[in-house]
Amino acid sequence: MRVAIIAFRGDSYYLSSLCQGLSELSTVFVICPKNLIDSHICTNARLIELPTTNSVGLKSASINIDPSLVRTVQALVKKTKADVVHVAFETAFLALWGWVLHKFRPLISTIHEPEPFLLFFSPSMIRPMNTAVASNNNKLLVQWSDRVIVHGTHHKSVLINRGVNGKKIKVIPHGDQSFLDWWKTPNSPQSIRPNILFLGRIWPYKGVEYFLQAASIAERVNPNVTFTIAGEGDFGPYEIFARKVKNLNLINKFLNEREIADLLQNTSVVVFPNVSGSQTGWITSAYAFKKPVIVTDTGNFSEMVIDGETGLIVPPCNVNALCRAILKLLSSPLVCQEMGCHGYEFMRKETSWKVVAQKTISVYEDAINERYKR
């Protein structure tokens, strides 16, 4: 099978890992800007480089259409003689022109965020516009796709509720982020004090204030614990909550892979107190370091965590429940260790890129068979 994967933007690690996994089973051509492919991860796929230009929103989701690039992409896909075309990330440009690709090849799209969450961090004046753009782009891309890949049953239900035929929606988990294990330092000295980690961008929908409120209560019960918030973003709105946490370590910046690996290696529990949002690859990053997680029951999070086995699931926006979960894991280091090991096993069995690639190939075959039976 010959596969053409198209990406104008998105997660470099996700794209590189997906292409590498698929290339073990098929011939893969990846049409994208050069900076989206990590050559250390993706060694077998054939890169067809697109020019990096802001005119088509390569660095944003804005709707800017360059008709010449539409023709270029179409010509490149035809040149690959691909059996199937896969749009790896939602993109305004390809959403509007998906019908061009759909005309001559089965079209697969991966919808990472069927529920737009831009309204949580956009200026109030453009919230309605951003939300509408995100929703309409998904709708158009889904409309022209023979099959749609989502990362959880919650995503599938969202699309079904919007009128999408459930038969064309296929659930494939987000691949693991075990690449961070490459930066693990053998025999690294571990912190004597237990540490609870919040990892990720500091955006309102991430629930930073609930993490801080739970931390201020938990450290009264266990004064030996420390809390770390690591990620870039505007921390200003949360300073009032941070003042109440004595043992707080704030790393308010973009972190490279080695810095993230060091944090995960020297933490006890990783917490994802999201108010909303549908998924995060950081859960499998925690699993890669055999760390238990605490997540809120929102989006696909509960599908990535086996409650009581790989971590704990609590209601969103519930400070007391979050605090109880933190204290429960702090009270038993042995339980933390066992959960971390179970999480690692879950990651390897359910979310490895080999598993993701095999399931994705099945989706391609399904779409091809249906297209040519018509």
C-alpha cells in the first residue's frame, strides 16, 4: 500500500512517530514543511517538503487560501501514486479544499479536537470567531473524508451528535510519548521529598487554580510534600492562589525534552486537573517514567487511565476530590510504584506506535475497499 500523509501544522513528534510506524507496513510519503518531521524518529518515510509560508496558515489556524498551493498539493499526491490520502491534523486550508483530494483518492482525516477550546484562551472579541472557525473546519474536513480517526469514544460521540455517520468514525488512541525516555538519566539521584507535578501549558482550561487550591490544603496535612508547575503561559491570574502554597516550584517557560524528562524522573505523581479539553499526550509521558497520574473526568482522559490501577480519576473543578486523591497517593509510596508500573504496561500494550500503525492501516483498507465497491 502507498500512503500520502499531508500536514501543514501540528505536533512534530506525533507526525514523525505515525509516519515511522506506518512505514514499517507500507510505503509512506509525507507532504509537509521540513520542520514538522524529526529525522531521528522518522527514518523510513519519504519526505516531500512544502514551502514554509504564512500565507496558508502553516503556523496558525487562520483561513488563508493560496490556490497555487492547492494545485501543488494535488499534483504531489498524484505523483506519489498513493492508494490513500491522510490529513494528519485539522487545518483550515485543507478543510476547505478536502473535496479536491477526495475526488481521486480515498481521504482519511484525523480530528484531534472535535470540540473547539480556543474560547478558553482567546481574547473575548475573537472568541466567537475562533470557535466558529474551528467547528466549521472540522465539519468540512469530516464531510469530505471517507473515514475519520479520533482518539477516544468521547470524540466519536461528539461527532455523532453533530450528525456524522458513526460508521465512518474510527477510534484509534493517541500514540505514546515514550520518546522522552531517551533523555532519562540512569541512576539519577531521586528527590527525598515527594513531589506533585503539573505539566503543560498554562491555559485556563487546564485547571491551574484547582491544582493550587488542592496543593494549599494537601501541604497542611503533609508539610513534607512539594508541588511543581512547569510550562509556558501567563501565570499572572494564578498568583493569588500560588501565594497560599509554601512549597511551590514554578518553572514558567517552554521546556525542552531533557528538562521534561528530568522533571518526570524526579516526581511522585503527575496531575492533570483540566476543566475541559479532550486529551493530552503527557499522560503517556508520565507512564513512560512509571509515574501514576491523577486526571479529571473530562474528554478522553478517563479512557487513558484505569481508575485505581494506573492512576485516579476525579471530577473536574472539585478541589476537595483532587486533594483527597493527592493525599491518597502520597500516603502509600508502594501503591504509587505499582500504579506507575501498570501505567507503563498499559502504554506499551494500548498506545504503542506499532499498535497505532496497525489500526490505522486497517482504516485505510476499509476506506479503499468501500470506495471501489461503489
